[in-house]
Amino acid sequence: MTTNTHKIFRLNQTDVPKIVNVLCDSFFDYPVMRFVIDSEADYQHKLKILINFFVMARRYKEDS
């Protein structure tokens, strides 16, 4: 029998860029994102702004 050991740790403000990059990579080809961000021009930049907004909102919510 194998034992899975998972570590859970709280991320901090300095981890935000890494989190945003991972989520941008994950949702880049997601059809809903293509629908929400209706412009092909600067899609990658706009996606990063949107994902950063969600990450920071979550971060501030947990700080309260």
C-alpha cells in the first residue's frame, strides 16, 4: 500500500504572479474565456488582467 502525502500551505503575496501564470496557462483555450474576452487583440494580456483580478479578490477576501 502506498501512502500519499500532500502538503498544504498558504500562499502569500509574492506567489501571486506564479498563480496568475498557472491559471492563465490553464484557461487560455477555455471557450468561456474566449467568449468573455471578446477581442482577439491582446487576448493574452486581457486574460492575465482578468485572472489577476480574480486572484487578488480572493487574496483580499481571505485577509479580511
